[in-house]
Amino acid sequence: MRSQEDGSPFPTAVYRTPKRIYLIPSIFIIENVPAPPVPSTPPDFRSYFIELRIGTPEWRLKQAIVEAKKRYSLLDPTDPERPGRNLAPSSPHISMYGGFTIRPGFSFTDVKRVIGMTCRSVPFFPYRIEDYESRLGYSGGVVAFRVIPSVELATFRSDLIEGLRPMTNDLFPQNNNPGDLWYHVTLGYRLDPAAYTRMRTELSTPPAMRQVRLLGHVAECLGSSVSSRSPLPPALRPVELPADALRLTVLHRNMVAAEYDLISGRWLSRRTAGASYGWDRTLSRYRTMKGYELLRGAYPEGATVPFVIGDLYLGHPDIIHECSRPFRYGDTRTMDTVLIRNWNRRVRPGDEVYCIGPISVDEGSSRDKYLSRLNGTIYPVPEDHGHETVNTSQVLERTWQGVRFLFVHDPDNAPRGFDGYIVYGHHHTTDLKKYPFFDPENRRFNVCPELTGYHPLTLSCLCDLIRMRPRRVEFYE
């Protein structure tokens, strides 16, 4: 484990969210810390690597890598003409172990057995992506997304390394010391001083400005107009959100040798791992386990009650990857089926629902088609992109259990001086630090589906949270 100048180890904090615990080093940005030397020759062509698949944020990270390649002239490591410097990964991943070769007397089956035993009974590994991190090593600079592992993930990685050491030759043993593991998703590596300095400088833009860039991009992809005060400069977009890794991949000769599906506890072949039907099954089980797909009615007791939800965007393929929804890219049919079924298993025909922002991809004929399939009396709150002021037709107010609620699409357009709680959509998961599900300090709720569990919430639920007066809550669970 790294130590401070006086020899004592760096302290470690524990980050807690509902049902999640993350280990967070007290010192986040590690600048100019020499990384272990990388051999001048490439690893043995027979070597294996074990990587964690990103999960639902994978598309967003892929786009960041693509943009980094263009902006900083980074090369793909599989390019035979590459000079060996200023490289970008072929796909986003979190390295777990490797490269390594298998010792005589052992086989790839033994490696798979150790992996399966180490992660059995763990359906997914929670982790958190937060901003950027950079390190400077002997082979050049590395710029990456910082990954904060959950206790489960950190324990698994340490146990995996210990379990595989007797049967493998570790080609980079200095990189796999359980006491000093770096969790990250690489954007660029083996960077020369010029590329490293440029990336670090540009990615150190204040988080508020980077959030504006991301929000502008989301609105642009979803077909909404954005005011001139929220442009999208040609810069990398940040990804700052909790995520769950669902699969573990073993690479051999730069190809998938096998993939372990954590939820089913099964090994998949290279062909099966890449099949859409297999990924659909994994995501379906994941949604059920997380409560994102309701299997039966979960209606509130007693008389009818008001519900609220925001920015459904039914039928919109881009919302799936832009907001990391747990559906296969482009599979709007499954997304619509799940969201409508969740709605109708929470909302009774006599209930009221305040639906903030866009209901569907097309707020014309398709909107009416979707409305006819949803239970309850629905009060739409229209989106207000690009408006300096919001008229009364774009906000609704309701008092419930003695609490005043104001429903508006963008919280920044809420009337000043409102003494109740603002309930809004628009921001999705673009900036959870500023726009979490519940922000008691600023008296507001972000009710986009990604934060409510993909189903409407009752105003009684919001009132309960207000009375409990907890600290900020990123996601409703």
C-alpha cells in the first residue's frame, strides 16, 4: 500500500449511499506518481487478461474514447502501424488481472473455475465513475475515468488475484499488488508529454461547465432545443454516476476467450457473449433484481393518491444509451413495454399522475397512443427548454399532506421565492451532485425515471422523505 512521506498509509474513507458502500481514497487525484515500468516489448502473445464489462454506461464511455481519439490523435492499440505512443483502448473496461500466462500443469478450465468460485453468488458488482484521473509512469502518461469500487468489487479483485497466482505467471506483478490497485477506465495511455499535458489541462475544466456541455449534448440527441447559454463545445463529456458491472471477460490473443455472466452464474462462449438475445436475458434479470421491472401490482393502500414521474421519452432509442437505461441499445419495444407495465402496476385507473416533460419521442400522434395505454388521470407538465421565463401553463402546483409541490420541467425555470418543494425532470443523471433524486438543502426532487426506479412515485413517498429529513439521496431505492 502506498504510504505518505512519514511512512503512514493514506487514510481511506467509506462512501455510503442506500444499499451501496464505496471505498474512496482520501486523496483522489494522484499526479506525477510514477507507475510501475511497462516492458519495452509487448506481452507474450499467449497472455490472458481479465476485464470487467462496463454495463449500462458502456456507450457513454465508448463515445468518450472515440472523441478522445479524434481530439488528441490517439491510435488504436490493434493498429499494426502504431508507433507505440499516444494510444486509446479498443473498448471501455476495468482491468481486473493480467496479462498472465498459464503455468504448466494447469489449464484454462482451471482459470475459469477459480473465477467462477470467486464471484459466485454475486449477481453484479456496483462501482462508481467519478470525473477524471491521471498518472505519469515510465512508459508515458495515463488519463482515465476514476472508478470507485464497491466493497464487493474490491474484495473480489483481491481474492481473484490471490486465487490465480499459484497457476499463472503474472507478466505485470507490480500492477497487481492487492494493497495498491488502481481502478479506472482508460481514455488514453502511453501518452507523450505534449498529449498528456493537453488532456490533463482540458479535462480539468470545472465540473459545472462540463455538466453544461453534457446536458447540451443530451438535449441535442433527444431533439430538444437548448438555449444559447448552454452550447456544446468540442470537448470530452464527463460520466459521473453509479453503475453495476454484469459480466466478466477473459481475453486471449486480444480476443474474447470466454465471458462470465454474473447474474446467471454461467460461462458464455465468444459467440454467445456477443449475441443480443443473451444480453437481453441478462438485462431482464438485472431489472427484476433491482426493482426496475415490476412483476406484479404494487398499488398504494387506501384511497386514490397522486403520482409523479418525469421525462419518460417512450419510443426514443437515443435515451437508452444517453441516460444508461438498462435496455439493449435501440430496443425501444422492450423499454416501452417495461415502463408502461411498471406504470400500470403502480397506478390505478382512478389515480392522478403528474407527468413532467416529454412522454414520448413524438409529442404528437405517438403521445396520444401512449397515453391511451397508461392508467390514471394524467396531468402533463410540458418541457420548457430555451425559455428565459416560464408561463403558468408550464407549471402545476399541488398541496399534499400539508406540503406544497411545484411541478416544472427545468428547476432553473421555477418561480423565485417558492416556499415549497420543486419537482422536476430534464436533468436525468447528467449531474447527480447538483441534481440528485432528493436535495433537501435546495428543497427539490429529480423524478426522471433513471432516479425513481423506472416507475411513478406517490407524493406520499416524497412527503415521507421530507419528514425524515435525510441527507441528499441520489436514487430512490
